[in-house]
Amino acid sequence: MYRFAMESLYKWKESKYRKPLIIEGARQVGKTWLMKEFGKIAYKNTVYINFDSNSRMSELFSVDLNTDRLIMGLEIYAGHKINPEDTLLIFDEIQEVPKALSSLKYFYENAPEYHIICAGSLLGLALHGGTSFPVGKVDFLKLYPLSFREFLMATGKERFVQLLDSLDFDMITTFKQTYIDELKHYYFVGGMPEAVLHFSENKDFNEVREIQKRILSAYEQDFSKHAPNEIVPRIRMVWNSIPSQLAKKNKKFIYGLVRERSRAKDYEAAIMWLSDCGLVHKVSRVNAPNIPLKAYEDLKAFKLFVVDVGLLGCMTGISQRTLLDGNEMFVEFKGALTEQYVIQQLVTIPQLNTYYYTNDRGSCEIDFVIDDGETIVPVEVKAKENLQAKSLRTYRDKFKPELCIRTSMSDYRKEEWLLNLPLYAIEEIKCFLKNLLNF
């Protein structure tokens, strides 16, 4: 299984400005595998240390954070000398020993020759919960479930990924049915590595669903085990409300759907906890599409998506047949599933900020508005071969963007102001942003 994040790790390794690296991401998105695999193929030696329930490491880091002393202790623990030129140090579940997080400052300042990568299932909570570590002394990398392109590679369709990257849409359209079939599979399987691995080996949808149920159960256990007791019920209520929130025509998160007459202050902490764990994507509204979009964010209006499209399908109990063959009663939620898929691909693109737009009257809603720091592009999402773009036209008439994108099951086509990008090629949006002036 190949992860494109591996390319970022090689760049990190070769950078003369390298700092200890922290990999962030939800539980079971493949952080441990990625670190170990990188160590195996890019280094002569790897020292892997799991800090979870590791009393020796707790003691080692509790005395002081002198790097010479820490390296000696790690060498004793590993049973061999640690040569910084060819050894990768992996600190897993590092949030379990907060002083180990703090030590990264001293490794960066006093022993920068050591290559250190860290991760943790609930690391986001530690980073945002006041754990002492110096900003600016570490690098960060976010890891998500497998994207659709990674899914294609994992299921033996590397050539189809190469074809997408070529942007030869005449050829791509020739093979569009394969892309559409695989996209339907991805809607069901999603991108959680364990689910993708088992699907790639035996194509058993029932086994995939059981894996997804186990992952969701593990998340529920994390709520009780790691969240403050007073907000656990509210975390569960927010989490379980997301499918019904997304099923609405206007997918803006409504607190009253979680519990009648509830208000923002009742659930803000719960939403922040889910976000810090990497379990939800919070997409805020902007009231004007100007650069930077962050400056025009409406903090009171947002959509919540879960971490993975396959898990969303599992939460709702959508069957394999409904997803693959279609169902007239499934039309409404298919739009929600499609938006979930699109945001899941967009967040994997570096330096891309994603929001949505509605005007004050609510007569114009753009599913996503993206900002790469230089350009703002509206993106309308259609679940089927729907070529209407009423909101996009209204948006375009008012704001005059250089490019508008509609993504749907229809073929690639470029019109005067509108680009239809097939859903299976949505990750290629990064290429169109780079070449925007050519359109």
C-alpha cells in the first residue's frame, strides 16, 4: 500500500532545516505503519518506541531532558548504539508522556542531527490541551485516510492514477466506466487502511463493513476513555447527529437537531474535541469570497463532515447494493455522501483552505469555496450527471471569478467560465489551480 505522504517524508529527511516531525491524524489512518515503512525503506536502522503504558520511558523522560542522557537511555532500551546518520527514531503515542513532547525542543536545539518522527492516536488533544512544547521547534504532517487516488493504487490500478495525473481527459473519458465503478467501491469502502487492505485482497464488502464497525466502536470507546466526563454524552450526540445534519438540503450544522432548544455553548467543547482528534472536518461559511477567506469566516455557521466516507456509510447502514446499483429512495443522501467524498479529497491537498459560501438571503449556496493563498475558486458538487449550475451562475455574475468548477459524474468539459471536473478526478483540482491563468 502506497501513501503519497511518503514523498513528504523524503523531503523532510533531506531538508537541511529538518526539525523533529509530528504526524497528526485520527486513530487508524495508518500513522504507525507509515513511520515504520519509511524507516524500513529510507534508513539502515529504526528504533521504534511506543510510549503507551511504557513505565521505562516515563521514568527516562521524567528526570531531565538532557539530550545526551536521553540518547544513552534510548540506546540501552533499544539494545544497540543509535547512529544519527542512518537511524530513524520513532516515538509513537508520544502524548502519553508529555515530557517526551517537550524534549523535542531540546533535540532540535542541541541534537538536530537525530531524525525523529512522532505520532499518537490522540495527539491533537495533547497539542491543543496545554502540553508544553515550543511552537517553531517541530515540523507537522497531517495524515488522512487513503484518498481515491491512493485507493486506486492499493487496488492494483496504478496506471489509472498515472492517466489522471496526465490530464489527458480524452483518454480518461474512454475509461470513465472503470473510474466510476471504482468510485462507487470507494464510497462504500472508504479510505481507512485496514478496510482498503482487506478489500484489495478479497473484495468482500461484508468484511469491510465489519472492519468499519470495529473502527467506529474504537472511536466510541475513546470518547469514554479520553474525553472529560462532563462532555462525553455531548460528544456522542454530536457525532451521532452528523448523518442527519448532512441529509438536510442545507447542510449547515444545526444545534437544535442534536437536542431540541440546544445552543452553541452547549456543544462547542464537544465539537472541538472531535476536531482535535481528527474525527471531523469543520467547514466554515464565508460571507464574502475574498483573499484570505479566513478573514471573512462566519464563526457561527459551519458544516461538519466525518473523517471517512466509508465510515459515514457505515454509520447510516447504507448497503452495498444501494451504493453500487442506486435506489430512488437514496437520492437525497447521495448528495451528502458525495460532499463527504469531495471534502475528504480536498483536505489532502497542501496549502488549500476550504470553506463554503451562502448569501445572506440563502438563495445562493456554493458547496465549497477554496483558497490557495492566491486564487479563490467556487466548487459546486453534484452527485449525478447534473449539468445545472444555478448557484454557480449567480455567484459568477456577482463576484466574477476567473474559474468556476462543477464536479459531477459528467465527463470533463471546459466552457467559457465553467469547468466540469469529474468526481473521480477531483484531486486534480490542484493542477487547475496552478494553471489557472491558462484558462
